[in-house]
Amino acid sequence: MAAHKHSVLIAGGGIGGIAAALALVRQGYRVQVFEQAPEIGEIGAGIQLGPNAFHAFDALGVGEKMRSRAVYTDFMVMHDALDGYQVGKIPTDEKFRQRFGNPYAVIHRADVHLSLLEGAQETGEVEIFTSTRIDRIEQSDAGVSVFDQNGRRFDGVALIGADGVKSAVRQQYVGDPARVTGHVVYRAVVDKHEFPDELKWNAASIWVGPNCHLVHYPLRGGEQYNVVVTFHSRQQEQWGVTEGSKEEVQSYFRDILPKARQLIHLPKSWKRWATADREPIGQWTFGRVTLLGDAAHPTTQYMAQGACMALEDAVTLGQALQASGHDWQRALNLYQHSRIARTARIVLSGREMGRVYHAKGVERLVRNDLWRGRTPERFYDAVQWLYGWNVSNCLDAGLRELGLPQPEGMSAAREPAAVH
């Protein structure tokens, strides 16, 4: 690994920003991270991690930290929330791990961030500035300068905009509007002793109903459970996070099966997310500035891949630098060409999956027939495009689009190198 010791600037200290910092340090760079919040950390509750996320963790050097904090599921399951019918079930057992080279797991969002942050701090090459908002960006052929809200200037060889769904970096270079969905998500964490015994499944579980759904799965060794409910709001929504109201959430689930409806009575407090995404864009690199994670491709939650895509972005960015001989403009172009179609597929698939989850009337009957009799192998085939990503194939799309040869030392093989 070459020791370049040039500074790379990263706007945003969330999962994507810290993952990018780790990827860049592994390519020999110092990193400065600018976080708006007064403390570095994550809000939210649980997230799901596909095998692609674990491939990314391994490439970033934090695989073992993450594995020690994750809960490994036995299956993913979907039930109809009106009558309890099991719509589909995907085993995530040893055969799943053999197929994709890594497990499926669930974890608290803060534990993902902590593992990445520990990895970054252990390198000694990542400097984090909190309470720092990037207000202005200037760049030349040789580098980038950013200015914070107090007029302080920071210089680096490149800027990574990993500053989330309301990205200031994206605003300066793209300036496109958010697409507010009207779907509202309530998230909470419930202690094990308060969670119903009949729902203590070691699974990522979803109950799908007309214009709504409910999700639950274990966290932190099964000592807690993540509870997420989503509904189509009756009112005009503004993108953002607020405190939730138990009365509001209960008003949307009156027709749901009691077994599923009991979930909404469990939390003592809720966080309320009014969700949005953006239309996929064909360019998110501008000279020595690029976007990453939610800043590049904000998506709804229906594919459970938002954090996973940010992790993939970070690994791909590092690999693009290596493949381009650390020519930043070539590397950032290769990075975006490697990621645009895949992340757009997640955004568009998320919209369609939201429709599937929330089907009503005859569409609900069609939804309930979609996977009848499907074998695990057929389920695995259907998600190969998603879970088959790994460090050896992460540049394939970009290399193909740009007509470039496979770099020496990188294999285009699709089979994972190891099974964890």
C-alpha cells in the first residue's frame, strides 16, 4: 500500500462517511471528516445486513468487529397482516451462506457505526471535526478547498460528499428536489422481556397490509427487538425526523390481525421518519468531488439496502483509486460508472417493493400468489444480483462501460473467496 499522505476531505460522519474514510486510509491517504452534529454517532434503530455488507466490512478491515455485534437470522419471512398467510420464506441458513459467501444478519445501526469508527480511530489517520457544516466548495485541477460555517478553510486532494439525504455537497453540484413519498416510518427498540413470546423469531419478519406494513427482528444478542411500522400518511408530509405519536400510529393499523397489531402497542416512545428519495442521476462526480451513500442515491427502506449500498460505495471508491493508479479524476469517474446503475436499481426496486408490500384488493391477492411454492434455490437465484456483490467484481460495470481492461490482481470471478 502506497503511503500518499495527502488529505482527502469527507463531508459527513455517518456510516458512509466513516466507511469511505477506512477505504481511503487503506489506500494510503490521510482523511479529514466533517460532521454537522455536535457528536459523532448514529440515530435510528435496527438495520439488516446482507452478505454484500459483510463482504464490504471484510474489505474495510472491520469484519470481525461487525460479526461480534450482529445477530444472525435463520430466515426472512413475509406474512399477510390481514389473515396471517405466509407469503414467502427465505432460509438464511448454511446453504445461504455457502451460496453467497457470508451470512444475513440484523444489527443496531449504532453498532455498525461504532465498529467502523473504532476501525477508523485505530488507524491514526482519520481526523474528525464535529459541529462543522460545509458551506462552500472550491476546486482546481490540483485539489479541493472547503469552507465551514465559521469561514475555516480545509484543503485536500478530493472531497467525498457523504453528508446524507439532505446533502449540502449534492445541493451545490446537482440541486435537484427530493421526492417526498408520503410514506411515514415509525421506529423503536423494545426490550426482550416486553416483547411477545409468540413473535420472538430469529428472523427478519414483515407483516404486509393495505397501505402499511410492520417489521420486527432481534438485536444485541436477542436482548432487544427492533420494531418498525410504515403507513401511507393522510396528510402532506415534509421530509424529516420528529417525535412520534402513539395515537397516530395506532390509528393506521385498526384492520390488522391482532397478532401483528400488538407490535404497535409495545414501544414507550417512537421516532417518526417522513421518507423521501430522489430520482436516480447519471452523474455524481464533478472533477475532484464525488457523492457517496444517501447523498448519491437516497432510497426508501423497502429493499433494506441503504446502509449496504453506502458500504459498497466506499469499497468501490478505494478499488477504483487502486485500479486508476491514484489518478483522482480517472478514479472518481470509474467509481461512479461502477455504481450508478446498481444503486439506481435499488432506488427503483424500492419503490416497486413498497407497492408490493402495501398491495390491497386484487393486487393483494396477486402479491400473495407471487412466491407460492418457490424453493430456496429459486429465491437465491432471484437475489444473486444483490447479494453476489463482492470486492472482486465491484468495478466490473464501470470497466465495461468505460471499455477498460480488468486491472491486474483483480478477478472477475463471481464465487466468493471464503465462507464465514
